[in-house]
Amino acid sequence: MTLREQLTDKVGKGHLSYSSIKYALGDMRLWEMYMKGQLKKESYALSFGSLYDMLLFERKKAMDTYMILDPNKVLENCSEKTIASKKPQLTSDYKEQKAILVKDHEDNGGIVCSSEDWEMANDMIQRLEDCGLLGSHLTGEYQVEFNEEIDGVPVKGFLDCLGDGFITDSKSARSVSKFRYDVNSWSYDIQAYIYTKVFGIKDYYWVVQEKTFPYYPALVKCSEETLFKGEMKFAEAVGNIKAWLKDETPTNESYAEFIV
């Protein structure tokens, strides 16, 4: 029985992604929940990141998908009492009308965002164009899907940009100077290893951009040492997954152990 078949049989999904592999480095209970679709996380950072990426790589789709929430449009459906109030956005009437607009758009497959987030994402992209990174390292095929195997391990995902002899991943960050720590803490090195291995390309870059004005950008090249660390993490995570599939590590009985 192949690993793909084992995964399908146990969790209903016959492949691994960067995110699932990352979870397998920690609590396997979280990995199991993620694979079964029981672990859903929502945050402002994730929602803004989705907006930013779609505007950057699939602009036409973003224009069709997103609706900018206009407070004046919400007020058009509110009572005269709400409109005349000092802070109409705090009233239950305003909140109800806002919820109706949002639900209507989302029911049609759309996403609602604030005008502030829309403007911020566009300003960040403009900075990338102004400094030349948009034309140099964010050019090529966008959102390239793959479903391959690495030494018998089925991996699936999307990479941001497949250039001419290089791969680029876009990341927004709190600080460009601290991104090197993010690579380890968020296991971006696993992502780099998977992408370079699948596509047979060694040159891997991150275009990192700060999320505070003036949106300072940076071009970060992934070193061979970082790729090696990603490979080691990948191997460790796959080992944990294979042990779980053999019921060698019951998720409710496992625990972390280390020395500090």
C-alpha cells in the first residue's frame, strides 16, 4: 500500500501540503485534525494575506472576487434614526445591514474587505513595482499548481511565481530584518525544499515586504544551508506521519520532550 493510499484510507486526503507537514513537526493531533478538515483558522493576517496575494498574482480575479465595504452603502439601507446618530456604525441597525450586505456577497462566492485593506495592499504592490522587484523576481507563471511525489511522498500545493530558472515566494512580514527568524519559526524552509525539489530548481527567493508604511521590501535568497534544514524537517515530519499511520504514536498519548 503506497503512502498516498494509506493517507487516503486514514484521513481521506491522499497528499501532504507544506502546511500539513509543518503541523506534523509538532502535535500529531493537530496534524490529524488539519488533514480531516477539522482545523480551521481565521485571522486578520490570513485574510489580508489572501487579498494581497490575489491582487499581486491574480488581479482580475481579485477585482471580481472582492467587494470593498463602503459605509455609505450600508447607511443607505439604515433607518433615518441611525443615519442621524453621532456614531451610526455602533448601532445594531448598522451592524445588521452590514451583515446582510456581507452575507449576500459571500453567498455569491465573493469576499468582503475594507477600503483601508484594499488601499494598503495596492500601495504595497506599487512599492514593489517602484523598486523593480515586481519586474525582476515576481515575473513568470503565477499560482502554479503541482501534485507530485518526493521519494514516494505525495505532495501537493501552489507556488507563487515560477520564473525563468528561479522560484519566488511572496511574504508579508512585520520586519524585514527579522524575517530570517520567521523562516525557522514558520518552517518556510520546508516550503522552499518542497518547491525546489519538485521543480528541480535551486534558485529560490522570498520577496518580503513589511506591512507598515512605507512597506519596506527585501529580496531574500534561500541558502543551501536553509534548504538542507528544510529537507531535514521534511524527513522528520514524514517520519512522524508514517509512525502515526502505523499507530505507533497515538495522538492523545504523545508529548513533547526537550532540554533548554
